[in-house]
Amino acid sequence: MKQAIELEKTISEKKAELATMEAELDSMKDDDMVGRKSLVEKLIALDMSIDDLTEELNIAKMFEVKVGDGVTRHLYTDAEACTVIARTANTITIRDDKATLNREKSHLTFTPGGFAGHTEGHQEYDYEEDVHGSVHKVRWSEKRQGFVCDGKKLTLGRHKVYDYNF
């Protein structure tokens, strides 16, 4: 957790530096092309540095996942919300949660046609642990820098997705 906190602090500092540099760019005269080009190159490098740190932060947070945390197990076009139910140094055991489509918050439209029609829009689910859900033991992959289940990396948080079009 200490690494994640330090990374968040560094990202915050770099974002403040980025905002200062953007303000400086806005205040530069249009005819100072050499100065503008140099500053834009620095902005791009800083932005890429922030992206790299953000990815490192996500890896650190995923490695620090603990029992009770929500994760998402990705399939092909679907995704299942899960809860971490056990943890060792390099493995976690996850169980699929019960996810119920919240029809008030979801905005789905159905268009007839094609094989069976086309559904699109935003899906929002309510989650609860399911003691009868499928259980999966997942290992940390150094190569992929994440927990991998069925060849796909888990992500933090519960984010069920059902592809109605498949």
C-alpha cells in the first residue's frame, strides 16, 4: 500500500507541473515557435511519464488486492464481477458475484434487424456476493504484470458487462 500511496503523490505532483506548463504555453506569444515547440515536447514527455506512473499505480493496486475486494474477470465480450475470497503471496481465489441489471440506471436500446437485433447503451448493475458463484484460483503473472484468469488480466472493481449482441 505504501508504494501505491507514493505513486499517487508523484502522479499528483506531475499533474500540477503539467498544469503549470500548460498555463505557460497558453501565455506564450504565438511568434515564439522555438519556445512553444520546446515546451510542447516537454509537455508530451511529462504526459507520457504520468501515463507510465498511472499504469504502475494500477499494477501496484492490483497486486495489493485483499480478501473482500471486488475485481472483474474478463471473458470475450462479457465481463463478470467477482469478490476476492482468499489470498496468498502470488494467488487469489475469486468467486463470481450476483449482478442484477439496474433498469432505472441502465440506458439500453434495442434495434430489430440482423441475426437477432442490436442492443446498445450503458449497463449499470447492483452487486452482491453469491456464496454459490463459480470459484476461480488466479495466479499473478510477472510477464503480464497482473492476476490472469483464463488468459485475461483481472481489473480492479466490479464491472459486469453482458453482450446482448453475441
